[in-house]
Amino acid sequence: MKADKAEKRIAELTRLINYHNHLYYQQDKSEITDFEFDQLLKELETLEKNFPNFALPESPTQRVGGAITKKFESVQHKYPMLSLGNTYSKEELLEFHERVKKGLEQDQVEYICELKFDGLAISLLYEDGLLIRAATRGDGVQGDDITINAKTIRSLPLRVQSEDFPAYFEVRGEVFMPIKVFNRLNSAIIEENLQLEALGKKTKPTLANPRNTASGTMKMQNSAVVASREMDCFLYAITTSDMKFKSHEEGLTKMMEMGFNVSNTFRKCNSIESVFSFIDEWEAKRHDLPLETDGIVIKVNGLENQEILGFTAKSPRWAIAYKYKSESAESRLNSITYQVGRTGAITPVANLAPVQLAGTTVKRASLHNSNEIKRLDLHEGDIVWVEKGGEIIPKIISVNTSKRVPNATPVKYIEDCPECGAHLVRKEGEAVHYCPNERTCPPQVLGRIEHFISRNAMDIEHLGPKTIEGLIKKGLVKNPADLYGLSFDQLNGLQFEFTEEQIGELKKRSIQEKSAKNIIASIEKSKNVPFRRVLFALGIRYVGKTVAEKLVEHFFNLENLKKANFEALVEVPEIGDRIAESLINYFKNDHNLELVQRLSDFGVCLKGEEFDTNETREQILTGLSFVISGVFEHYERDELKSLIKSIGGKTVSSISKSTNYLLAGDKVGPSKLEKAAKMEVKLLSEKEFREMISAE
Ligand code: IVH
């Protein structure tokens, strides 16, 4: 494309995409399909790549992020970003109203009530209609320049959408993480933790609440990650000397006209009573919004009036925040259920008399561990306070001891596993109790099998957790090897029971013919899964994906790995004491040995495939020929031969002038040594060889 044409098309696409973006994100409308939108964006991306000089500052391609910020620049706010006075009661709000009336010498005051959005405050500067800077509040005087990250917010206009706008202005608002996104991130962590738990690895803490996550996100160094988090913002104030507004409401309307995302929840109230109604109305309704709100902001509408009232050192006298009380409710502790996790960790869960809390019915609350029960000094039948913060699962905050029945029995923590009866253990320094019966405790068996079949491991499809639970209950599967013994006839039409997680109820289901076929086929297919993934699938503590890869690269097959002693194991790069010990313990256990033997008998791959294929490894030994003699620590003879072959080398049986190396192990034949010396063939130790092929 010619330059002038490209320039024109870039401008056209920029305008068009920004227009559709605005429609979609602020007005919930679309005039084109997602596919068409993506096509336009792709076209623009390509053109901008070829003609970078023509890319416009408001280009929508910036929304996908990608730029890395090492350190956010500190910037000065034009006007300090103040905070708001808080109140939790209507009495205090009445006092505020009295102060305002007195200050204005008026009996009637016009207010604008808005929701108080829970995120982080942002200041946005626009010059000639273009977003030129986005900054955090910081200490109110100075904040951080987060323009790059702010540009990923789709609802934020990079250029104002109307013709008539002040030449220079600042808008302020709140950036937030939609609850949907927050829950998605947390679910991903929970999912990952299940995997980590199954491997005996430390789990990651879940995210506390959308507000903290929003702050953290906007300060991330990688703007592509910020973009992926689909942040949003509501704007609630504009300041400019280039345009005169009479009221706050006029400012809001102007902002909307310019394309800013102003929440349409605001309302003009002519009396304090109607302010109270607004508060009451939103108390429950606010939970239906896609973001968290923690109160209401009440602002004097007239700008002249605002000026008269002025500011204290910290906050405006013309506005106040009414905060909803933190969500808590009283309920009765009916019983405690002890859940056994996939690693045997015990989690006590309180079963409560159903109670309404923050718009949902709460029946259960997590008690974390025995220390928490002690901290609360929980007694049977206690009346407890439950609170729902940003967390997904509500928490018991305290006990209302005044309502405790006389002679109530203190809650006694269980001593035996509720699933298998084994005596629980508690590791030194840990708060959590564990069931030590790894082999036959049902949830642990289930956990191990789920890990075994998971995508990164054996990738056995069509077998959901419910089916596995059913197969375990039927006694058909006790360990991963049993899967390979299953037949179509056993599965077809099989009726089984499983627990419905949310409600803890037992339900019935049966396996249909098609499903049985699929399961058998998937199990069969998994026999081709490479050894490194099989090793990971075994779920040996601390042997994650990478460790499994390293081990297979080094030991090649299961037999070698089984034989390896502590020293041999820690010699492998990245294998430390802890992993080595775990492996030795694993292979010391007869049940494990039986398991891997059975897997092997069923035809599961227990040999590294890396050395057998020519494509996968770099041909670093091309043109070199080797004679092998002696016994080697890491390899069997045959393995060594195929390894050399797989990376381009040649092995020959007798030494000649054209031989490059005599690869000499332990007990190398003396005649070979002699011949090598005569023919000036270089001697190579196992260690040198391993260095040569970068196995060391
Ligand atoms: S007006 C002078 N309106 O609440 C301060 N603030 O302490 C004027 N906030 O972090 C602020 N929703 O970002 C205002 N509708 C709203 C708001 C709001 C949330 C935040 C603000 C700041 C805090 C004020």
C-alpha cells in the first residue's frame, strides 16, 4: 500500500474501532460482529507495523498492552486528590446536612447521590481531546504515572468522542476490577492449588478482594497482563478552566457526552429524606452490580455552593461518604464437617443455620484448622457472627458468648480421619492435621487419580471426577494402574454414586455406551504418553513437570531412576536433597513398586523417548564416531548407542584411524585402551561425554 493511502486508512480504522469500542463497552451495543471487529483491529495492527509513523496517539492497538514499565514515574497532581469524610450512620449524615445548610445559609440543598465504587482513584489529563496522562492518587499530592496500563481499559476514551470539549481538562474516577474477572482469577488459583496440593507443593494464597487486586493490577509492570484483566472505570468528576459548569450534574452530563463511562446510578436529591431513600434502595441492590461498592457519596450539586463550603485540610466540606456496615449476620453453629483434601489435609467447615448475608444464603463457613477453633473457643450450638468480606467463603468472626447455652460442650477436634478412620497426624510447626493413609483413604486416592489423568500428565479424557469417585466407590479402581485393567463391559451401563460437591449429597449416575467406549479409548491412548509425563503423573512429592523432565533426560528410564541413590540423584542439575529423598522414599515403598510394575506390564511408556527420535534433539555429534567400552553409571550399553545415534553420531565396534573417540566407562578393556593410544584416538570419560552432549 502507498504511504498516503496507508495514512488515511490508519486514521479511518482508528476512528472506526474506537467508535465500535465505545458502543460496545459503554452502551452495550454492537453494530458489527466480534469477528469483524477483530478483523479491523488486525488490519490496523499490520498497517501500523508497516507504517509506524502514522500510528495515532489514540490508536486502539494500545489497549492490548505489551509494553513493560520497570518503574512508574512519580507525577505531581494539578490539584491535590483529597479524600472524603466518612459516616456510618444517618444521624451523622443529618449533622452533615445541618452543617451544609448553615454554611450556605439555605434551608434547602440540592444533592447528587452517587455510589461509592470500590477500586482505586485515578486522575486523567486530556489535552486537545487526547488522553495524555493517567495517574494514581499516591499520597494525594504526588502519584504514579500509569498511562500505559490505563490505556488498556476499554471503556476509557483515548480521544474524546464529541466535538465540543474543553481544550484542557482533568477527569477523576475509580478504576475497578469487575467481580466476574476477580472470581475468574481466584478460580484459576484454586484450580492450580489443587494440582500443587496433589504434588505436595506449597499452595498460593487466593486473592483477598477485588479492590486490592485492582490496585495491584494497575501497578503491574507488564501492560499485557493488565489488559488481560479487563479492568474498568467509572468517572465522577471533571475540572477545567476552559468550560464553565453550573453544577456537578452538568459536569457528569458533559463527561458522558464526551464518551466517558459515568455510572447512570447517580440521582439528584432535593431533600435529606430522598438521600436516605437512595441509601436504603441501594443497600441490597448494590450487590447486583458487576463491581463492588462500599457506600454512597453525597455531593452538594451547585458548584458555587461547593466553592462557598470549601475544603478542610483533608476533604471537601461539600461532600461526604456514607458507608454501608460490613456485611455480617448472626447464625447458629449446627455441626462441623471435616473435609479431607487430596493430600490428606483436614479442613473443618462449620455448618450453620441458613442466614441471609450480602444477598446470598449462607449455610457454611470455613474454620481453616484446629487453631481457629481454639481461637474462637467454639462450643457446640454456639451463636456466631459470620462475615462476608471480599472473600468467596464467609468466615466466622466471633462467638456471641452471651447467647451460649449453659454447660455447652466445647468443640473437640477429631482424632481420626472421617473418611478412612486412620489416626490423624500433625506435622511439627504446622497448623493443619493430615490423614497419613495415602494409599487407601478415598479422597486421597481420588486426588491421585485425578492428577494422574490430568491434561499435563496422562491426559485421559472422558473421565470426570464424578466418574472416578464412582469407580473408586465400586472398588473397581484403587490406584492409577487399575484404570488400565478396566474393560468396556465393566464400564458400559455401570451405575455409580458420587457426591454433589456444593450440597454434599449423594447422587446416582450411569455410564452410557458411548462414554464407556471413549473412556477405554482414552486410557489406551495414554499408553503413548511420553515417560516424562508418566513420571509427573505418578504424583511423587516434589516431582513437578520440570523436575520429571530433568530426571528423564538424565536417567532415561524408570529402571535407572529406581536404582539411583541419593548421590546420583543430587548430581542432576536442579535436583536437590528434598526431591532426592522423596524419590528414594517413593521407590522404597512396595506398593509403589508394584504400581509402576503394573503400569509397565500394561504397556505404559516408562522409557524416555527423547533419544529415540531424530527430530527432537540437536544433531550435535554429526560426523563423529565412537567406540564404547566398559560400564557406565548413567546408561546401559544399548541406550548409549541409541543416544549417540539420535544426536547424529555413529558407533562402531572396533577402533580404527577414523574413530574419533573411545568412550570409556568403568572396567574399560585394556586392549581397547592400547589400540586407542596407538591410533591416537581420543579417550572420553562418561563425565566428559555428558558435558559434550550438555547432559551435565
Ligand atoms: S468524589 C475530594 N465520588 O472514594 C474527593 N469518590 O475518599 C472526591 N470514590 O478513593 C471524591 N466512588 O476514588 C467520589 N462516586 C464517587 C466515588 C469516589 C469512589 C473513591 C475515591 C477515593 C475515595 C474518597
